[in-house]
Amino acid sequence: MSNQNQNHNDIIEIFKKNSDNFSTRTIDFLNNTITIIYIKELTDRQSLSQFIVKPLIDAEYNSRLNAQTVLNNIIYLDDCKIKSEKNEIESFIMTGFTVILFSDSTDYLVANVKTVPHRSIPDPEFNYVLRGPRECFIEHLDTNISLIRYRLKNKNLRISYHTVGARSKSRVAVVYFEDIANNHAVTQIKQRIDSIDIDGILESGELQSFLLNHKLNLFPQMGIVERVDMACDAMLEGKITIYIEGSGIALIAPKTFREFLWSCEDMYDNKYIGFFLRILRIISLILTSIISSLYIATVAFHSDLLPSQYIIMIAQTRSQVPFNAFIEVMIIEIIVELLREALLRVPSKYGTAIGIVGAIIIGDAAITAGIFSPLLLIVVALSLICSFIPSDFTLVNPFRIIKFFLIILTAVFGFFGLVLGITFVLAHLVSINSFGVPYFAPVTPFIRKDAIKSVFYNKALAKKRPYFLNLKDATRTSDPPNTD
């Protein structure tokens, strides 16, 4: 028996020992043996039978078959390639490919007849808009890439594939425009993906934690996106998008603070409406962070700031409350956070009932019993409503934590503590960068042209992309204008 034949048999024996994981199909042809190895759960078995097995059985050749002959003249597949590295066979099969081995050759064929069950294109969940496309990403990577290619028909679109996880072998795709995106950011992202050393990554949130500049930072340094149109617009803006199989949420980098407050409706609607909505989101983010602290500072430290009639009214409503302002606020804020989590986790049919019980029954009973002040319930309800207005929940979540940080500082130092806490948060925000881009750009460092565009954002008015991204091509039009 030849060495090649022995190697072939040794490989077959290895896979037969793991028969629970792998399936094999052997076809004898003259003095040559062809063995097909695959995982039946990841293989389109009808295509395997029709385009590989049947043509091999029906083949009429007077000489031995080899990989090149089978590829060129027999099987009916477009995605098939010749390989010779023995140590890659198992990796190909575990990824879902079908491997065709030849007993008298070290070359083998890798055929793509994969099939992965996946859901249809859904409607958006957390980026819902009144106007705009409804297409969203799903957990199937190839489907997501096809949605991108359908919208961006350009030769400069680059898709770089990587594999992460020693056990999961999850595919990651880095997608960007080669003639627009910043080379340094692209290289940095690819290097960080390739340097990941872990047994498995199954979701984009896990992948994101390995790509951040500062892994312990509270604020998000990468954006998330579920809508196809938003991902395409980000790439046209010069951003890089990252997809991982098994996740319906993509990552965007770099990302600045102001962009977390944008919605895709800002691009589709009137620019003045977009400006008004962005101001509304900024106000809501500020209110959800500090309004409870303002209540403590006013009631416990600086009640003289209010008109006398309001001071008397507040004193009367709090006369039966057994707690000081700090304890009162902490208790009701924790209850509100519990209700928020309950509404997110329970089945949707129970959500309305929990909301009614929490907001009406418990609230009314607490006021009647004199546990909480009615004014505080209004304050906390306003804070909760404001937390839902910003379009990206990944920015709101850090401010939920900051809210408690400001409450504690205010309870200790009054208005001085509140101002101190706000100053600390702002100083921290301006010190962050996202893949080399300042987090608070274009405010710090101040770039006048980009700042004006961020106020009235409209592509018809802004012929150039943001300067702070340091892109290869800052001009949006095919014929760059002389003026901005």
C-alpha cells in the first residue's frame, strides 16, 4: 500500500472514531477510493446528493480521478476549491464544509453545500422609526453580508473575514470602504480581532469587549446597529462595521458621543425637525441623570431657592414621609429600576399588567400610606420617561449608573456635590477616544465646520464627511466641489 493510500485510510479512521459528529460516504472508482466527509446537521444533503455524489457515481473515466479532474469536469458546484493541507481538514468540516478525499492524492476538495437554519428578515426592535426601511440583520452572517452588498454596489467595498474562538470558530466580517475609511482604524480593528485568544465568542457584545480601547470604561466606545440602512450609512460616512455569525447586531467604529443621540429619522425627515429631536434627546439625557439629585438638593439643602408658597407646599406633602430625601429617592429609584427590568424580562402579555401594578397600584398605595412624596413620584416618573427618549440604549445605561452616583454626591454635599459630579463626568467624557477619534468631537477639540453640520445635519448641505475622522476621501460627491 502506498504512503498516500495509508494517509488516506488513517484520516478516515480518525473521523470514523467520532462517528457521532461526522458522516462519511465512500465511492470506489477503478483502483481509487473517494471519501466524502461532512456534518449532516450543517449540510444541505439534497444538494450533496445531487451535485456531488450522483455526478461522481455516474462519472465514466478510464483513468483515476483526482481533485483537479473532479473539480473541472464532474461535480456541479460553483463554490469549491482544492486544498492540500492535512491539518485543515477537520477545521473545514467543523465549519460546515464538505471535504472530498482521494486515496492516491494529498490534494482534496472543499465544497460549500452548507445550510444553516435561520429566521427571516425581521422588523427593528430597538431602532424602530416611523419613516425608513424595515430591514434588519439576523444571526446568519452570509445573509447580513448579502443585505449590505445589495445596498452598496461599489468595487471599493471590502469584506475581511476572520475566525475567533478556539472552540466556537465563529466567523467575523469587517466591512468598510477601502477608499474612504481610515487605514489606522481598520488595521487596529483587524489586529485586535486576530489577537483574541479565547475558547469561544458567540455574540457581538462579547466581541466588543475585546476591541475596546479601555476595557473598564463605563461609556460605550463602539456603536451597535440592527438596521441595514444605518450600517450602510455609517460606512458611507467612513465608519467600519463588524459582524459576527450568531448575532443580529453589528458593531460600528469609531463612534462619537453625539452620534449615540442620532436616529436614522434625522436623515430622512426635515433637517429642522431632526435638529429639534436631537435637542430633545439631549435634554432628556440630562434630566434622567440629574433630576432626582436636584430634588434632593432642593428639598434637603437649598429649599430657599424656591418661592415661599412652594416651600410650604413641599413641606406639607413631606410632613408624613418617614424618610429623609436621600433614602426616599433611593428607595423609589430602586423600585423603578426593578419595574424596568421586570418589563424587559417577562413575556409581553404580562408586561401591561406589571406596568399597571407598578405605576398605579403601588404608586397610589405608597402616597396614601405616606411613604413617598407625590412630587417625588412625578420627578422619578419624568426621569423614567426621559430615559426612553434617546435612540441608543447603550448610552442610556451608563447614565442610569451615573444617576445613582450623582444622588449620593448630592446627598453628602448638596448642590456642590451635584456640580462636582457633573464636572467629573464631563472631564471623563472629553478624555475618551474611539479608535483614535475624540469621543466629544467636534466639540472638543472644536471643529467649526463639523459642529455646524452636526446642528443641521443634511447630506444635501454637507458635501464633505466629518474632518475629525481623518478619512482618505472626505468628499461625498464623485466630483469634489471647491467649497465646503
